[in-house]
Amino acid sequence: MVSVRPKLRKILKERGITQMELSEMTEVPQGSISRFDRNEKHVDWHLFSIAKALELRIEDLFEEAD
């Protein structure tokens, strides 16, 4: 089985975007973005909104865990 973890923090840092700015772009609450980034909770429409705002595929928001 493949194990994955979010790589949102890395993507945001590369693009110079804060979680709050992403929240404003997506209408996803900043707390929800933070929970996703910590791998605590993934809400489907949040992932779609985040990926669309960042012009990525949903799978691009994740990386394989070691």
C-alpha cells in the first residue's frame, strides 16, 4: 500500500503564498487548510478548491511518505 502525505506547505512556500491568502483565493477556511497541511483532515471540496486555485491536479498536493 502506498502512503502519502500533503505537500501543501512546500507548494505555498515555493509560490510565496500564505495559508491565509490561499484561504481568500479558495473560500476554504484557513483552519481547514492548516488541518489538511498537518494531514489531520481532508475534505473533498476543499481539495478541489485548493488544486484549482493553484492550477494543480489533486494528486499534485500529495507526495509519497517514507
